[in-house]
Amino acid sequence: MSKTRVFDLAKELGVDAGELARFLKEKMGLESIHHLSGLDDRTVKQFRQIWPEVILNQSQASLFDPLPITESKISSDNSLIAKLQQVFKYLLELKNLAIPPKRDLKEYGDKTWWQANLPLSPFGCFLREDGRLENKDAWLEVHKQQIPPYPEPPSILAEWIAMDGRDPSKHPSYHSSVSGLSNEEQEELDAIPERIDDLEKDKQYLESQTTPDSVAISQVKGVLDEKYRRWEELEAKKEIKFEDSLDRVAAWETWRLKKWEPWAAEALPKTRIQKFYGELFAAYQRFQKEGEDIELVWGHGLLLWVVKNFYVRRPVLTTRMELNFEAERGIFSVTPTEGVTRLETDMLTLIDLPNVSLLAERNVSMILRHPGSIISVSLLGFPPCS
């Protein structure tokens, strides 16, 4: 059943196509209406026969309104419920064959935020229990941040800074020593050992002659002495220690304690909040483009289980959320879209476990009796925060 056939079926049943598509995704646990494309005609026919009697009953009824049938009516029509459960089970099995269930959060390949890692702060990132939210219906609220400007170190420290501390999570540091040599002096120092070696060889040669030339020997010694003196001078200048200047040490301590640390204490939480704000903005833009193909959910309780050679790492319960954006004020809020928390069971499908099928059957019964209550859903895009 493609999208076109969904529209055709909605027209035939006299219901809104959007509501029908929403039902297929929410109530039937299908990740996308595209996943109905493999249904055979016999199943579609069964679906058409059962649907109007059980769910619609009135051609204009909303799929998400309370059912227009009584408890006794449902109980007396066990065969009809059994038929719907059979079709429902068939749809789920067909989906699971075509698209293996995602048992680990990592398999979604999307963004996961863990509650323990949220940048909660009085500066503008609150959970509902903080009592600071402007939107009282929100579970999470994040405000856009203004990061204070970085305090530049004094010029006396310019050549000594090893890590400048522009990242408020990383403390600044200085070089314990620096070279006081210019590029030309460094080149001169590098060449001196080889030049001295050549002069020593010349002196030895002159001294080894039968009649040594005392003048030439004296000249070579004079050049050698100058090279050794210059070598010592450049070596002494080569390394200047940070602690050699008391003014430099005092300037560092003053800047670090009175400028950088107060700045970092404010900038660090604000930077983390703003990073989270940016991630929410990217998610918001994605929702604007992809619409019905993705969702944001909040996970409650994490199931970690290795069973039958399967690794399961998924929330036990999820609540569908909505990401709201007040652009003028720069505030994101995350609110539940409905007062429902759903039981997650799809990660246990195709695993031979006792009573797992009873959970699915219970969810079908809940759909029939109480639309919008606890049901099993498949995560569409964004894995839960936990």
C-alpha cells in the first residue's frame, strides 16, 4: 500500500487521509506508511472489511476520538477483534521481516541526549523540576546565550602563552622558558660547532709542521677563542625562564585570578548551553524539512539486556515530545505532545521470549478500547533522551 493507496483507502472509508496515515504510524507501530507497500491484496481487502466496523462505525468519526462503541459491544464481538488482531499481527510481522527491529539506540544513527549530560544551569537550561521554566508545560527549556568576551592577557605575557584559555574548559598555561635568540642568532649558534671543529683541525695541522708558523697559529687561536666566547654568549641567551622576571610572574597571576577565572566561571556554562542550543536549532530545522518522517521522544528507564545472542539497549517507556521555538526570545522548549507514555516492545520482536506476544495483544486491546493510551510505537528518527 503506497501513499497513493493510503489516500485512496481514506477516501473510500470517508476519513481524513492525514488521520489514517497518522493511525498507521502511531497505532499500528509502523515507522512509515511506505512500509505498507508490501501488503498483498487479500490483506488489504481484510483491512477494508474490518476497519469501518471496529474503528470508524461512523464515516466522519476521527480515528483519535473515543470509540463510538461500548465495552459490551466490543466484548460481544470477539471474532471481529480477533480478526483485527490477526491483521495487526500480520502487519507487524511483515514490517519486522522487511525492516529488522532496532534493538540499540546507536542503530538509529541520530542524536541522543542523556539527561545526566545536559548543561543544566541557572544561566538558561532548566528541567521541569527546577521550577524556573517559563513554559510550565515544558519538560526542558533552553535559552540562547550571550558569551562574555575573552579577557586578553597583558602584552608582557604575549610570547609566553602556551595555551591561551579561550576555551573556558581548558585552563591557560605558559611556557616555562623561551628562546631569546633571533632567527639570525639561532642560525649562527647552529653553525658554531662545525666552525670550531674546522678551526681546531687547522690549529693541529699548523702545530704539527716541522717549522710551525707561530703567527698563523696565533691567529687561529684568536679566532677560536672568539668563537668559544660567542658560543657561551648565545647559549646563555638561548633559554630565558619564565620565573626570571618577577614582573612577568605578577602579571600572570593577576590576569589569571582576576580576569580569566571569573570569565571562565560564566563563559563555561554559557558555552555549553549555547552548544546544546545549536544542536536543538539544527533539530528544529530538520523537523521543518522532514516533518512527519521523524519524531522526538523522551525515554524513561533504559533496558540493557543480552538475551538469545541479541544485545538490547533501549528505553522501556517513551513519551513523544514536541520541540517549540520562540525565535524572538531565543528559547527552545520541549513539551509532551500528548499525555501518554508508551511501552516499548518492538526491540523484543523476533526474540523467542515467553509472554512477549501478550504485550502486543494487550496493546491491540488498548487501541480498541482507549485510543491514545499506552501503546507500542517504533521510534521514527530521534532516539530518546534518557
